[in-house]
Amino acid sequence: MESKWSYTEPILVESRIWRDVTYGNTYFSNRIHVGDSAPLIMPMSYGYGDQCLYEAIQLLIAKGYLPEDASTTQKIREQGIELVHRRKSVRKREMFKL
């Protein structure tokens, strides 16, 4: 299936994960690169597991970089869009900020 949402360059989602060992909560922040445009920054937010990737996809849909039916990574691949996700555990001070 041919898609108008095809990019020559992949969409890169960089996630930074911080775990608060005192209370056991997990937080993430994202920096999203789409082509040559300025990166989108998602400041620190509560979430664990794949929540960081899910929130990044929702932001990309809201900003018009992804079609509305591309709500999962499988649907994104079916559209012919390459999405690269890199996740790194960091200290709190290394989280992405606005």
C-alpha cells in the first residue's frame, strides 16, 4: 500500500528513562527528530514500559507527522514509515528539558 506519509529519513525517538529509587516510580522524557525540522521535546513525565514510545507516537499524530490511524508501531511500519526508538537509562539531571 502506497502512503503519502513516507519519509526519506527515519523518525528518531530518543527516550531517557529515570527511576526514582526512593519511591520506585519511573519517569521518561523524549526528543523526537523528524527530518531536518527542529526536534520535538517532551519533558519529564511519569510512565513505565513502552509509555515513552506511545506518548511520542501520540505527539507525532497530534503534530501531523503521522496519520491518525498510525497508533501502533506495526501500523507505522505498514504505512512505510521507518521509526527508530532508542531508550537510555539516565540520572534525573540528564532528562530532556524544554
